[in-house]
Amino acid sequence: MLEKYGMTRTPVVGGAFDPATQEAVGTVPALSPVPALSPDLVGRVACVVRHGYVMGPRLVRAQQVLVHASPDASAREVVEGSGLRGEQ
């Protein structure tokens, strides 16, 4: 929708959470069929909830994403561990 105004959608990347271009709106447990892989998922993007947009080099709207968390970690621990500082 915003493409008609000269903006481009930021690419969907399933890598590590990036607070400079993404906003964590929730967490999901990092559960894997192979238990040894679950720790590798913690702090990685699980899925994009809302796409982000850039106009040239400027970020117009951050991607809203769900982030993998340890099944026993609280959401606060995941956000603080990512370097993201939200309003409190």
C-alpha cells in the first residue's frame, strides 16, 4: 500500500532481532523438534506481524515482529537481552 508513495517494504529476514529496524510486539516459545536447537532460536525473529517501510535510507515504519524466547523466560528478559529499551 505505501509503495505508491515511493516507500519500499523492508525485507523479511528470519535472523536475529534488530532493534534498529524492528519492534518486538510479543514472544513465542523457542521450541524445536530437536531440543538441542531450541537455544539457537532464542532472540531470533519468529514471524513478521506488520511490515516495515523505508524511503531511501530513512526508516519510515519499523517491522513489528514476534521473537523467539526461552520457554521459561519472561518477555521482559528477552527484550532487555536484545538491547531494546521500551517505555516503562
